[in-house]
Amino acid sequence: MAKYSFDLKLKAVIDYEQGLGIYQFIADKYHVKTSGRIKDWVQINSFKGSFFNR
């Protein structure tokens, strides 16, 4: 199981929220194995409102 840095997760979520691509495009851009991982990060961020605020 790959670990992804906080910065990478944040960049991917921001890209998606800004409409810079679909899950698969963003996964490819950041070398994330599956688009589902991006989807999970986006959903966690929107559900918790501020997942990426530490």
C-alpha cells in the first residue's frame, strides 16, 4: 500500500475542486495508482469540510 504525502493529497483535491480534471486525469498527473483514491480524498474533504486543515 502506497503512502501519499499530505502535500500531494492537498494538491490533488485542490486540482479537482478547481475543475482542472476528472479523477482519472488527476490520478495520472500525480502518479496515484487509482482514481478511486482521489475520489476518496475529495469526499473526505467535502464531508469533513476541512479535512486538510491540521
